[in-house]
Amino acid sequence: MTQTFARFLLKMMGWQATAPKVPEKRCIRVGVPHTSIYDFVVGYIYYRSVGGRMKTMIKKEAFFWPLGPILKAMGGIPVDRGHAEGLVRSLIHEMENEEGDLHLVICPEGTRRATKRWKTGYHTIAREAGIPVYMGHFDYEKKEVGRGELFELTDDARGDTNRLQALYEAHGYAAMYPERYTTK
């Protein structure tokens, strides 16, 4: 998909991009709120509209024929949720050794259902690979999508994740399915 076509498509869908792509070659962009597979579609079109490419983790069960090859072409990475530790190590290795741009979108909620305790894998990958984290967002009420602001990490993964949740709560982004989204 070309950048011009993606801009057109995003506009036709009623969405607007709130920020250009991140300047770093490698980063993690947290994607919140995540309550629908449509978030992936909007995020993909957003990234293409600002001239970037993204990769994102998707449960392996979604990679069936004919959807699997399409998801992979759009940057989907199949995830076996039962073996997350191996995946985190693999992503850290990929981040450290990738020659081109690698912007990994991670939804710390870990599911499209409401959850109170967000996962810290994004933090582990970012700290070990030495890459920044951006607070990407979807706002279904305003129809805005963007990379968000830079989120500074400390050595405390759980503390940073709690702080991240509080920041998202303060922003008040509207999810596609509000009953599936909680920051508390």
C-alpha cells in the first residue's frame, strides 16, 4: 500500500493521524486501547500513511488460510501465548540485529478483553534492546490515531507499567468497545 493511498484510505474511514512516524529506526509503540482486531487495521493504515512500516504480535490462532499470509504481509508476528518467554528473547534478538526500520507495536493489555494488570513484555524488550517506547493510541470517539509521546522507562517494569496505565487513563482515549477497556 502506498503512502498516498493509505492517507486517502485513512481519511475515507474518517480517521486522522495525529503525529508523524517516530524518528528512530527501532522502537516499540504501545498500542492502547486494544479492544478489537480493527485496531490492527487502523494502526497498519496509519503507519503506511505516515511512511512507516510496523510489526505487531498477533495470537497464532489467527494465522489460518487465507488470513495468515495477509497478516504476515501486514507485519503480523504469530505468537504462541503459552511460550511468551521465548518470543520476548526472539524479539530482543531481532531488534538488536535488524538493519532497517523495525517499529514493533505491542498492546500491553495482552488481550482484547478488559484486564486490570497489563503485561510488561514491552518493557523487557525495550530495556534489553536499548530502544525507546512511544505511547501510541487509538481514539474511536475522535477518530484519531497516532504514535503518541515518548515514554521514559526506569528499571522498574511493574512501576513503569502502572504509570503507563495512569497516563492512558488521564488521556481518556475512547476504545471501540469501552466495556473491554480498563486502565485501573
